[in-house]
Amino acid sequence: MAAERIIRLIKRTPLFPHLALFGNAVRLRPELLELNLSRERTVELFKQYVEVVELETVRFCNRRCSWCPNSFIDRISTKKFMPDGIWQDIVSKLSSIDYAGTFVWSRYSEATADPSLSQKIRQVRGAMPRAWIAVISNGDYLTEKLLLEMAESGLNRLCLDAYIDYEGGYSVEKATNAVATMAQRLKCVLGITREGMSAVEARCFHPRAPSVWITIASINLSVAENFYNRSGLVKGPFPEGFVRTSPCSRPFRNVTIDWDGCVMPCCDTMSDAPQHRGYVVTKLKEGEVDVIDAYRMLAAWRRKLCGFQVGNAPCRNCNISCYPSSALSRGVYGMLGGVAMHSPRFVSPLLYRISGGHRQRYRP
């Protein structure tokens, strides 16, 4: 509880949002806003600024949680897998540029529903030895055997959600029991645990896979700060009429790929959703459009989201990573963004790294 209070106090200090803005502002290289970049320059920018490649290799989730678009989009009746040609091309292209950021199984699917997950992790590790490999899972299909297989294949990070019966309300006791039960089932040893009305989160390790950083979290989704509206797809505990005016860094640092090769502007958008089908950036096609091309095409979204302004759909009502639109925040962002935009090429990447950018996300 004490640790949670300290974190909350830090986040409430007037300077906290401006520290986050620093990293966003120094990304503003003019080339990142250009649609007609050369392949060579796009590769350079990809290596400098992309922190996360996130994807799903199966279109399936065994749950229909009320806070997720899968509550009204059918991803449970049938499984569909990423075509092998698309998968191989993603791995090949990232290998060719020695990708060293995070490669994570995420999106709106259950990663462990893919029976070839361990083999795919092994392939990524062989192709991208410097990458940080992560899997996000609800843990329902996860067994100790699969955990050890993924660890042996080269997994670095495993993020597990321990769900409770939310109909009866959230409590620290229920969340703590859910986390402990999952750890016991997987024969993991519970380490440092953060407990509070916002969430219960435990860092764990398995004695036979000590190199894998495992966290099990049970989150209170009735708290507004924990609930994201998925670019307007779901409703949550937010003020009515909320409109976003903050810049967004996602199209600068993330490349998000759905099971069929559709590239989305960010992790909150979903190509399956009828409301979001018009926001597909491009679709990967072997020999024609690859993951490097997709990052160049994201320039159109970077243009829309690089400043303080009222955005268009689907970003207009998105509540993730918002900053206060104050004179101070605008001033800090404008000043640093101006330096990045008009400085020599080496300055922006240098400032970006100083700010903590290009760190391995999902990493301790």
C-alpha cells in the first residue's frame, strides 16, 4: 500500500506529465512525417525509434470480458492463424535490420492458443538475438510445461492476468488470492508483491526458468486510470463527452500487426471492429508490402498525432497516455519538438535515448 501511494503521489506532481512529454517531443524528426522516404532512411528511422513490434499469430480468445471489444466481436467460435508467408516475412525483415527492440505477442487474442507459439519464439530468438521477447496472456491455457518450453525457446518476459469475479466487486483479498492461485498452479515462486485497491501485482520466477521475468496481475478495472476505452470501442468510468487533445507517441514507436497482416495505428485499434476497419494503415503482403514499409506509411498518423489538438476518430475519444493541455505542457513540448525538428540528424536520436526512449519495454 505504501509503494502504491508513493507512485500515485509522483504521478500527481505537476512535473510528471512533462517528463513523459520530453520523450515524445524529441521524436519529432521531419522525416518521420514524410510519406515518400527512401527505403534506406526508413530502415535507419525504424532502428532508431521503433521500441515495440506487437502482433498476434492467432485470431482467437477464450474469454469475452466486458471491458474488451471481444465482448461483442466473435473471436471465440473459430481459430484463424497468421498465414505462414506473412509470419516468415516479418521475421526475415526484422532479422535483416538486426531489430533489437521488444517483440511481443499481444493484441486482442490469447497467444497461448497458438500451438506453435514455442517454435515461433525460438525462431524469433534465432533471427533477432538482441530482441526482447514477451508474451501477454490470460493464463487460462498456460501450463508449467508450456512455460518451460517458452523459456527454453528464448522468452524474456511473461505478463499474466489473473481475473476475478468482477460482478461481486473488486477487493484486495480476492485479487491476492487469484494471483497466488495462478502462481501455485504454474509452480512459480512469488516475489515482490504490490497490493492496493488499484491492482495486485506480483513478480514471480520459476526455479527452472529463472531468466524469464514473470508478472501476475489482478487489476481493478472499475478504477478509471486502469480502464482504456480502446479508441472508443468500449465504455468505461470516464467523464461523458471526453475529448482527447494530447499528442500520441504510438505511431512513432510501435508497429502493430493483426493476425491477417493488417497494420493498425496503435494497439487500441482493432481491424475486426466495424468502427475501425477504415483505419487499417496497410496490409502486409509478401514481396509487396513489408513491416518496414508499414512504418513509413504510419507517417500519415504521425502527422495527425504529433501536436496538441483535437483529434479525429478513432483518436478523438481515446484516453490512453493523455497529458494535461496546459500552457506549461504545450511550451515544453513545443520547445523540445522545435529543437528535434530543426537540429542535425544525430541530435534527435541522442535526446531520445537520454529521455529513456528505445528502452526495452516489458523489461525490468
